[in-house]
Amino acid sequence: MRIALTNPFCWPYVRRGNERIVAELAQYLVERGHEVVTVSGKPGRSIVETTSAGRRILQRYLWIPQLDRLRISPAHTFALGLCRALLSLDVDVVHSLSYVDSWTANHLRRWRGFRTVFQVTGPPVPHWFPRLPPSRYVLRRAIQQTDQCTVLTEFTARIVRSAYGVEAKVVPVAIDPDAFPLKAGPGPERPTILSVASFDERRKGLRALVEAFQIVKRMRSDAVLLLSGHMPAQVQSEIIEPLPDAIRADIQVLDLGKLEDLPRLYREASVTALPSMWEAYGMVLVESWASGTPVVVTDHGGPAELLNDPALGRKFDPMTDGQETRNAEGLAISIIEALELASDPATAQRCRDRAAEFSWDRLGPVYEGLYTPE
């Protein structure tokens, strides 16, 4: 089958969930014998390259900073280049991970005759999208007009059902467990709490996590907190730098780091904490489990759905449906309980077994099934 995967940004220029999904899905599909082309964007000049994951058409962004004033992003202007690319390609299916991409593909299928799949990877809450530019309208049409709408969790499926009247198919994100070796032997000498996120987003819960860490330190004075992900200098100066020296000394801000660092960080951590709100999925949880490390999440959104067994970690009440959890004390208690869970020798294998449920061997055929009408 000839399959086009589309997203405005691509791996490794941007390292987020969507970009990771496209890269690994393309690799899986090529290994299954499909002809795959990825259409995306990149900084600098446009290129066309052939990789082990198929052909990639990476277009230069037609965007200038002044467009920010009109709330027009590179994701919007990417539709122009995508339109040109799709009109030139002969494919059976276009699988989009951005609502602008999906809307564009839906308009072109009448001329090119391909099937469209829109994978909604975030919670598409209508009022989060502006009326001008018409993002709210484009999102609605992308969901309602695609041949197959798919989401990552039942949490997002409920939003799509109530807000757009569409029954979406739930297909979780797959991972390669072998990319995250299982930890061996006892855990780290010091209780180690790892958080992997883009800390410039308030909903990720950095403020509550830092406050919770101070509470944890009262009970586990040797605990350390590792923060792996993008953290602007302003956020660090606002949240980390004012802390007492004794607390700040045990917080390591790792920034993005290298790609190969993550498996080691998961493996060497006692607990992975993701105290975010309105999370559609939470790939870091599955990666952490693959490494044998339990997790702590808010009892909200996709992560609460993934954490279906208390042997794998702990949930805490965020005490809000807003942008950011307020329950630092509940988060601290859950971290302490998860640290105790991590000391159980059986926990690592239980976590690994849960991660195996999200392997490409199990979920890959489900993705392939999206490309043929039922």
C-alpha cells in the first residue's frame, strides 16, 4: 500500500510526541512492505531524502515572525506546501497528525482519490482553538470529514464524541520496548524522581512538582529530582532559582539532552512523575514502564487511563479541571508511595509486562487496519 504521513514538524528537528509517532510509524510500515512517504517541514531549505523509513519530503517553512500577531503559525502555512506535495503524489492513504493537514487532505481526496486518516493526538477542546484564524472551524471539519478519525485514549474519544458528534477509534501510541532496556538489580542509591516534559507548558505541573519535592525531602532527605526537557531560562529563574540552597542542590535541570540519554534516565530513576493536566496520552509513562520504573500521574486525562493497576504506580487527585494541578501535597504522598513500590523487586517486571502491551508487534497491525475501509 502507498501511504503518506503528514505533520508540520518532523523528527529529529522537533522532538515531541507527534514527531516521534510519525518517525516510528513510517519505519514500521516500511518494514511491513508498504511504500511510505513523509511530508513535513524543517528549518532552512527544502530537501527530499530517502531513509530506512521511506522517502521524506521536508519543506521550508513559509512563515515570518510577524505572522504571530495574526496567530498564524508554521503549522498553518505548511498547508500550502502540503497541498502541492499531495497533488503530485500517487498514494492510497494520507494519514495526518495535524488538524490543518487533515483538513487539507480531505479537500484534495476528491481529485486524488486517496483515503484520509486523522489521528488526534491532543485533547481537541473547542474553546482552546481561536475563531480567527479559523482554527476552530478547521479542526471541526478535519474531525468530521475524515474517513477515519482515531484518538489515543477513551478520554479523548469522549471529547470528540461530545464536541463533534464523531465516534473515533482508540489506537494507543506504540513503542519499541527493546529501545528501553529493563533495569537490573537494585535501584539507585538515592531515591530518584524523574520528570520528562516540556516545562514551558504550565499544564505539565512543574510548579506543583517542585513544591511536592520539598515535601518529599522532609520524609526522604536524600531524594533527588531530575528534570529532563525544554525549560526556558525565565521558567527556571521563576521556579527553581528562588528555592532554598538545600533543595535546589538536589534538583538537576537536564534540558533536552541527547536522544540516547532517555533510556538510561528511565532505567536509573526510582519513579517517573508526570503531574500534567489535559494530557491525551503520556508516552513517557509507557517508556518508563518498559525500563521497569513505576510512575506517578494526575487522576485526569489519558495518563489516569493508562495507569490501570496500582502495581505500576500511583494517581493523585489534581483538585481541579483547570490548566494546572494544585495538589502538591497529594502529589508528594503519591511519590512517597511510588518510591516504596519501586523497592519491590517484582515491580520492574510488572512494569515491563505492561509496556509490552503497547509494542509495535501488538499495535502495528491495528494501525495498518486504519488504511482499509471496514
